[in-house]
Amino acid sequence: MAIRFPHQMPEPDDGLIASINTTPLVDVMLVLLIIFLITIPVVNSSIAVDLPREMAQASEPQPQNIIVTVDAQGAIYWFDTPVTSGDMLASQLTRAAQRQPQPELHIRADARADYDAIGRVVYAAQQAGIGRIGFLTEPPQ
């Protein structure tokens, strides 16, 4: 054991910074913000429909599922894009039916919608060869 005298002690480093570097934290937060801004429009649909209220089994939405919306006036939308003709709907459904694995068709129909418009969507899906069709509803209050 040796004794050190003050003149033999190393001098303290005056260049140390005692603050936290927040740049990596800000970078991570900006990346998360961008990811959330991109994924939120996919989750929320912009077409307002009054869905029927039924008891149903909740299923986890898949990103490859197709959502076709029928509003109260009978207008048909492929995700959020209006479908102007039956041929356009049939061609989109035929392309979707050829994908592997085949996506599931989810129909969001307004409770006040005419059954004719919904029937046209189901018939077009049947003609295109879509194997699975589901109807989206709201749970009862």
C-alpha cells in the first residue's frame, strides 16, 4: 500500500459533459411518428357508412384482405376508390382472386343500402372466384 500525496494525484478532466445526448431519442421518435402516419390511414376508412349491428366473432384483419364498401346510395368503393362500373369491379376481383394466397373479401355495407348493390358485389366476387367473403358489422349496443 502506497500513500499518494495531492501533488501526485492525476488532475480531473474538466472536459466532461454531464448532459444526456437526446439526438438518438429524437431520431427514433421521428421514425415512429412517420410509421404511425403511414399506417393510420390503412386502419381507418374514410367512407362513412352506418354498419348493421350484429353479434359476430372478431377476427384479426389481414393486410391482404380486400375491403369493398357499399354506401347508403348504393355506390361501391374498392377500399376508398369509387368503382364506376361493374366491369371495373369484376376485373379488380379477378386480379385479386389470382393472387396466392387468395385474399378474403370484406364487404362494408351501410344498413340502409339497397340489397341490389350488395348482391352485385357478391355476384361479381362469385364470378371472379373469390373463395371467402365476410360482412363487416358493428357490435350491438
